[in-house]
Amino acid sequence: MKSVSVKEGDSVTLNSDLTEIHDYLIQWSFWVENTLIAEINVTADRFSVFDDVLDGRFRDRLKLDNQTGSLTITNFTNEHSGLYTVETKNMNISFFLAVYDEISVKKGDSVTLNSDLTEIDYDLILWTYMNEIAVIAGIYSSDSMTVYDDVLDGRFRDRLKLDNQTGSLTITDITTEHTGDYLLLIIGANQSLKVFSVSVYDSVHCCGSTEAVIRLVLSALVGVATVILLVYDIRSRRAE
């Protein structure tokens, strides 16, 4: 399992870890409906990308390396976030990809982390504070919307507002102890994975370097697997 964060509009290469292709069949799939998006058939000498699947979500964005089988996604957007898997007869590697946004906010102000949804149809939405892997808000059904503002010794108490139309999360009266990475996970009619790197400053000068932020995001994404397991546990309990 590998975790990767991508700035929206950039390109990202998922490395197969192969130096050359020996396997007869290499397949790349995307988590939405376990969709096949690329394939190498060595026997038939065929290299294929299926960029018209999922209503053209990947159209003109996929490139296969015919030497290593690595896959490049260009002009990456939030709808391309999620779980990717490359499989051969000898290996299986998964990648968690998330778009990240860098947000800087002044101490005492409010900040809204946008889900990019115009409406919920009807998705499971989970907000997690990744620095300490704590779920802070969730929408589980049309009549179940919750903020967990008492977690982490009340760090977010009376500060969280969840939009029941879009699933966006607002943090009010923010302080430096709210600095960190926030993960948005959406599963349902819409599926996405997004990280917001929030820095809080108390003067006109702020922020660390982009490189430092990227390192923080990559560290935070290590907890994504934990969040995924939690989501499926919640859904299983609801089904019961």
C-alpha cells in the first residue's frame, strides 16, 4: 500500500516497481466499481488504456509506460482521487491518491473545507483530523449527520459546522492547535478522497514551505487505510 498526494491539475505517475515487463498480463484498476482502466497483454503485444470508462472521467489523461508498465495520470482532479491497484500474476500493489489543498487562515477566523459537491446523493461522508486520526464529522444517511466536537479533549468543541446540503465542513474561531491535515472521504454516488492542509497564523506572515506541507500530507495519508476500514465497519453495522 502506497499513499500519494497530488496538487490539482498536476500529473502523477504510479510506479509498477518493474524495471521491465515479464508478465503476460498487467492490469490497472480504479476503486469505483473496480473499473479496469489500463492493461498490458504481453502475448498479444497490446498496450491499452480505457479512458472512456466511468463517463469519460479519464479521457486523454492516461499514459502507459511500455517498458515498466507504470501508469501516469495527467491533469489530476478530485474525481480521480481514490484507490488504484496494479496486478500481475506475481504482485499486487495498491495506491491511495488524494488531491490536496493548502489553506492558510488567520487565528480567530473561520475556514470552510469544501467538498466540491453541489448536493448529497446519498453519499457517506467522513471528515477525519489526520494528525491524530480522529473522526470529527460524518453524514451517514439522509437523517444522520453528526459532528464529534468532543474528541481530542474537546479541541473542536462548538467550532464545527457541517453543511447538510454539500457535506462541506466549517471550522469557526480557529486556533493554532487546529493546524494540520483534514481528510475528506466520500463513498456513494460520488466517490473521492481529498486532503486539506490547514495552517493557522496569528500575524500577516505565515506558513511553511510547500515541501514541508507535502511531507505532512504524505504522513497523514498513512492513516487512510484505517479510515477506510472504519467506513466499511460502519456500513456493515448499518446493514445489520
